[in-house]
Amino acid sequence: MSEQFETAQAALRVNGARLWESLERMARIGATEKGGVCRLALTELDREGRDLFVQWAREAGCTIRVDRMGNVFARRAGRNPHAAPVLTGSHADTQPTGGRYDGIYGVLGGLEVVRALNDAGVETEHPLEVVIWTNEEGSRFAPAMIASGVYAGVYPLEYGLSRTDASGTTIGEALAHIGYAGEEPVGGTPVHAAYELHIEQGAILERSGKTIGVVTAGQGQRWYEVELVGVDAHAGTTPMDLRRDALVGAARMIGFVEALGRSYAPHGRATVGMIEAKPNSRNTVPGRCFFTVEFRHPESEVLAEMDAKLRAELARVAQEAQLGHTIEQIFNYAPVPFAPECIEAVRRAANDLGLPNAEIVSGAGHDACYLARVAPTGMIFIPCVDGLSHNEAEAITPEWAEAGANVLLHAMLASAA
């Protein structure tokens, strides 16, 4: 590669105005009165968004293929048609009260990379592919990230296609209804490298004044269901020292869980998200209480420590309060380290572009976390205003959007050249 060519390539930039216009146009599909988007997976609105992406990708010279989970791949040819592609993309579905950028920014950022390379007449050795992953959010069909999970071999195809929504409609039926039941196999082919561009969905970058998050890993997660059992009793006639109050025991555990998460700062997360006290009567001492616990951390060893401390404290509280107790771990999602070479490509791109950046761990699950099982993978974060996401008020700036897409452009070039 000549020095002149390297200099020209280093000067490549996306068209920020075009990217922003694409984001604004896509946000009209499923737009809500409060400024957000409701575009649930495999609805007619999702079809409309997919159709628009496919139209734009074809206009950019891409070929389109759709696999059996409805994942849409737009391919820009490389010099070597037999080389494994460099992949990027995210999802187009939203939460019921979702924002305008969660997921779709990564899809349209990838499309803008293709457009920018076309504008500059740059040909890469490896093909590039921009993908829309089906049902990342899990709002209509559970679990979340189902289609990338099938792609990565986490779930069998039959499981993915058979997931149902609240009305009993399966993913397979919904794909057929909107015309995206593809015939291509799901996964099983080499990917040279993969990148996902996404809004942070938190406030770390904005508060630290950083424009780019160099994502090093995805949090591991453990979910628990806990029940404490005491004795229902009359609130007026039962002395305090004779009560076996399950809700009081749960309250002590909630305080413990909160403190435990803080003790593993900065990456530790510990949450009690659901609680149900029975009989749930204002003048009855609760004899039974159910609650959930969720832990997140990027290190398996730390998650194991949190698990052990939770179980020990639960046993201690139950003994002191004379309560029966059960605990069941219902979900164990291992931490996801991203590929060192992809992390370095993102970091180098941000530094070369003069963009303030910092390493960050993803607290949310993303399709890239499953993709990392089958391909060298990295992620790029940009800030979002006040850290808001899964919210109609979700917002980013055109400058952040352009910066993230430029980092994606140069990271992909580093992998695909």
C-alpha cells in the first residue's frame, strides 16, 4: 500500500449530514407523539423499516440476502469474493416506548460506511456486510437477541422460529406475514471481523466528556428468584417480637443487595426488580414474600463471589427472622470479552481521529455479545443525553452520530483492507 494511498484513506470521513437525514427519515416509521418510536419486531412497521433499509442498501450497490430467522444482510463486494466478510450492524426493532437511535443507529451507521466508501471509490479486500438482526429487544417475542443467538449456535433454529408473542403468533409465522422468511441458512459461514456501533444507553461517556466508548466486554448476568416464608398474622394483635414477617426479611435483603452491588464498583450491578408480598393486606403481617435479584459484572469470578455472598446473607437473615427460604438461579449469562484486535482497531481509529475516548464495559446485552462466540468482535459506543434509552426522550447529537460512524469506518477499513 503506497504512502499516498494511506494518506488518502486516513482522510476518509462519512457524510454526517446524510447519516443524520437517514436517522430522521427512519424515525418517522413508528413515530410516537412524544418523539420516540414504537416499531416492534416483525410488525408491519418493522417491515416498512426493513424495506427502506433494503432500498437504500440496493441503491448503494449492495446485494441482499435474508436468512431463515429474518436477519437481513446487505453486502458490498470486495476485491476477493472468496474472503470472509467484515460485518457490522445492529437491530431495527424497538421497545414499545422506544427511542429513535437504539439499534437503528448501528444499522444506518454501517450503511453510511458503505456510502462513504462508494463516494471515495475505495475498494476493500474483504467484502463488507451490514446486518439487521431480528428481535433484539425481546419486546414482542422472548427471549431478546433471539436471531443473533440462533446465528451463533446458542439456540437451534426450531426454537427461534417457534417463539410466540402474547397472541400466540410465532416468529416463523410473523416472518412469513411480513415477507421476511428468508431461505438462507442461519450462520455457519466465516466472518473475518465484526463491529457493532451503538448508543451507550447510560451516562458514563457524557459525564466523563468522552465521545467514543471503546467497549472491551459485555457484562455477565445472573438472575435469581427468592422466596421467604413466615406466618400470616393479625397486624393489631401480634406483638412485634412474635412476628415472622417475610416482608421485613425481604427488606433486609434488598438493602444487602444494593450494598453488594456498590461494593464491586465501578462495574458491579445488583438489582431487586420485582417483589410480591402476600397476602398483601394492609392489616396483615406478610407471611410470604417473593422477590428477584439480578447481578451483572464483566468477570465470572466476581459473579461467583456475589452469588456466594447472596446465599450466605439470605441464610443468615432467614435464621434471625425465623423464616423459611428458597433461592433459585434461573439465568446465567457468561461475561463476553471482545476480541483484542477489534478493541485495538476501535481505539486506534478514535485516537487517529482525535476523538476523546475511554474503555467501557457494556452493561446491556447486544447482538455483538452472541456474535463474539463465532467471530472476532468489537463494539463502539457514543453518548446519549442524560443516559436515557428505552425511553421516548432518548437523544444523541449529530456530532456524536458522525463521530461514531467515522470510528466504525476506520475500524472496518483496518479489518477489511
